[in-house]
Amino acid sequence: MTLIELVNKFRTALENMNPLDFAGTSLSVSKFPDASCDDASLLLAAFLVDNGYPNSYVIRGSSGGNNSELQSHVWLELNGIQIDITADQFNKYGYNNDAIILESDNQFLKTFESINDGEGDFRSFVLKYNDAGLMSHFEECYQSIIEAVA
């Protein structure tokens, strides 16, 4: 499958799932894509690895938007391509972001002061926190997504 096909399948699965399917992650507290960019990106990175697209990195942005009014946002970068499946959450503030950003140079994402926060796959990223409970929550969420994608 191509990268865009995989990302589309993943995003569609998240849109159709219930927040209750995501206990223990930010996806459980609001309806996707709202307030879920961090955890959705970590889960997407694992999905990409499992489907032949390794080495995506978590990009953390701050002070973004036209007037630096957006405090934070998270997306992935894979071989110079920005992958964002939650930027449309900001459309209620007057932005016009697609449901999926998959491009090397995106004007909206460029508004953020950004840093590379390391490997995106939750199975590596969450290890930084040495929290078995958190890892368990992510693994359960990921399994739910995999079942929804199938």
C-alpha cells in the first residue's frame, strides 16, 4: 500500500471509533481529531512501521498559527514528508486544513516553532517514561485501531 493509502485508512479508522476505545490516551477525552495530535501521531507512526514505512519522527510545534495563537501541535515527519492527521482540528479557528497533510512543505505547519522529539513509534517513544501502564494503554489502543483498519 502507498503511504497516502495507509494514512487514509488509519485516519478513517480513528474517525469511526468511539473515544471509549482509547482509554488511557488523549484520544479518550475528546472526539478525534480534537486534542489528540500527540497520541494519534505516536499510534500512526507504529502503524507506518508495521506497514513498511519506518523512521518517522515526532515533531512538536509551539506558538503556531497566523498570530502564534496556537499553543502546541504535534505531527510526524518521514523522510522529509510532514504527516499530520489532526491539523483540521484548527479549522474551527478559521484555518482551512485538509484532514490529512502529507507534503514536504506545508504553510500551516511552518507557522510553528518546531523541534524533532525523536522516534515516533509509541513502542519506542513511550519507553522514555518507563511506565508499564502507559505502554499497556497504548498497546490496547493500537490493537483496537488495527482491528478497525482490517
